[in-house]
Amino acid sequence: MAAENDTLPLFWPLRRAPYFASRRAAVISRRVGEIAGLFALLTLAWIPIDALVFESPHWQRLALVRVLAGGALGLLAWSSRRHASSPARALLRLAALYAVPLAFFVATLEVLLPIPREGVGGGVAAAYSFMPYMLAAGIAAFPLGASESLALAAIAFAAEAWALGAFARPLLPHSPVEGFWLVGAIASVAAYAAMSQLHLLHAVVRQSLRDPLTQCMRREFGTELLETQFLLATRHGTPLAVLFADIDRFKAVNDTFGHEAGDRVLAQAAASLRAVLRESDLLVRWGGEEFLVMLPHAGAADARLLVERLRARGFGRLDDGRAVTMSLGIAQHPGDGCASAADLVALADKRMYAAKQAGRNRCVGAEGEPAELVLALQ
């Protein structure tokens, strides 16, 4: 199932699963807010130092640049911490976090160029040249893929190229080769750290999303995904089917064979459901012995084909050799006229109980269907 794919594309961010992308976006936005807020304060706090070491009008011009940069960083910090972030918006905020220091760096070079290189003032002016290295090192603060790290490294290289140009070279204590080599080395190490963060975050999110026994999605995340799928189906006019499945007489299994046997039955049932699903389908452990299957771009007929594949495969066997059976209910959007994802699940659940009442080991679809579409599972 694509949405449950455990692989992590480390290069192209757009290929990551939506549930992971949204959580990564939250991490990026939160860190952008924290770093932007910290640098806003540091940027403004440096104004008295400039006033002590530089003569007028240089320090006033630097102060103006710092006020503008500090204000932009403060606004970015406020926006990142107070407003929810989509994956695209999180990356835009990260780009802004790099764009503001780059603009600040270019502006300060113009102010500092006429300042003599000797004395305390010259030393402080030379310290401004370290901004490209800070930009390169900052990549390590975020869970990023290779393409995103390269984009941020390009900003750091652009800053170094600007500083090494004929316009600003007198400010720099190193040669062009040394400068580019150092930016590249720092960016490479930082990119490795960023990709390691991405991999770790993916592992943590995956562990939090999965039920350890059945390896299905947990209900809270399944609910979120279902709501997203329902909105997409409504917006684009595409069908969405859900299948609600409940293991028959599961309490009796636990009482007769023990809870370890019950766990094996749950794992077998989940494996059977997973084996017949398409790449785009989603499997959620909804409750104790209940499962929900989401079938994007699928109608009631597609859901019944899925049931037929389940009939052929079965759900495993008990310790005494008897077959495990399940009762299932199907609901479909827009055919069933449900106004929300919750209504769609409730209808599928209701039909699952109708299958229980009809004798269990059955699947019930739309109300009023011909009797032959109420399928007895082998």
C-alpha cells in the first residue's frame, strides 16, 4: 500500500507520504520559529557593539539594516509559531529564514566596504564575513532531504560568491578557494546531519502511527487520513469506498484459546486484509478486533471485488483448525449520500452489524441491494 509504504525517499520531498510530510512540516515550522526568534534578538542586540567600534554614519546604517532584518525575522518567528503549516508553507518559511540573512549579509557588505581593515573595527567587520558558514551549518538544524539541503547550500554558496566578488573581497581574510572549500565542507556535513534527522523522524513517526501487533495504522491517524481522502473525493468528484470488518466471536477465541491465540488471530486477519489490497488502499486497526479499509477511487463494485478476493484467501485458522471468519460492511461516497467521513464509517459499521445479525461470516453492502449481493464468506 503506497500510503503505508515504509520506504523513505531521501532526495525528493514531494514523494513522501502525506501523514509524514505534515508532521515533518510541523517540526520545520517550529524550528524556523525558534531560530528566527533567537536571531532576531541577537541581530538587534549587536547594535551597541557596532556603535562602539564604528564611526558615524557606518554604525547608523548598520543599525538600520539590523532593525529591518530583526523585524523580518521576528515576523517570521511569529508566523511560524502561531499558524499551522502545510509542507509547502513550511519549506517557504525555511527559504525565508535563509533569504533574510542573505539580504542582511549583502546589505552589510555595502556598508562595511569603506571601513579600514586594521584595528578593532576591522576585526569586527571581518567577522561579518562568516555569515555563509553559518548558513551552511544551519542546514543541520532541520530534517531535510538531499534536494532541500542542496537548495539551502546553494544559498550559502551564493553568499560566499558575493563576498568573494571584486566588490567585497577586501573584507575577507581568506582566498576564494579556501572560502568555497570551507562552505562546501560545512554544507556536506550539515546535509548528512539533516538527512539523518529526516530518517530518524520518519522512524519515530512510523512507530507512532502503527499498531505494533497488526502493523496497521492506528485509529487516530486513520481517522485523519480518511477525512483527507473524503475531502479529496468530494472536491474532485471521485468515488471512495470503505470496508468495515470485525472478527466473528473474537471474545470466544480469547476465552477458549487464550489471549496469545487471540493476538495471532488478529495478526493473521490483518495480514489477509493487507495481502488483497491495492497499492493505494489504507488499512486501519479501528478497535480491538475491528478493521477499517479505505479504498480511494473505488466504488461499491470495487469493494465487492475485494471481498471476493478475501473469500478466496480466508482470514487464517484457529488453534483447533477451524477457519477464522469476519463480518463486513461496505459504504461508498458519494453513492450512499454521506455528508462526512464520520457518517461514511458509521454507515459501514451499521452494515457490518447487519451482517452479524444475518448470521455472521457475511458482507452487507448498500441497503436495498438484491439478496445475492449479501455474500456469505467461505
